[in-house]
Amino acid sequence: MSDFLDDLKTYLRIDGSEDDTILTLLIDAAKEYLSNAGVPESESKLYKIAVMLYVALHYENRDPSMKIEKFNFALESIILQLKSYA
């Protein structure tokens, strides 16, 4: 998990460990979200990007009034591709 967390922090440009707990929670939530969408956990790079997009979406946009359709579209597009591989 720590390799994934380190990659995620690089992706989000986060230094330090203050947010490690929330990031770990968001990683777990992303995996659960993908599982509920019919996407099994995998070592695929596309799966990793889907988890990172989900985390970024929820980490960087904590204000529920934010419009984030483009990010959602990217995540949904990846989910559809991953489901076709399963």
C-alpha cells in the first residue's frame, strides 16, 4: 500500500505525511467504488489511474457545490474500459 500511497502523493503533488490517513481512506473508498461499479481490483495501470482520479476528485474538491463533470467523465470512461477487460 505504501508504494501506491507514495505514487498517489506524487500524482497529487503532496509533500509530507499529514494527509496520509485521509488519502488511505480515499484509496480504500476508490477501490470499493470501483468494485461496486463491477470493476475487480487489478494490477493494471488503468486501474491505478482510476483509483488516483477518484482520490484526486474527492481530495481536491471537498466543496460539494463544485462542478466536476470533466473529472467524472474521465473516471467513468476508464471504468467502462476496465469493465470490458473483466
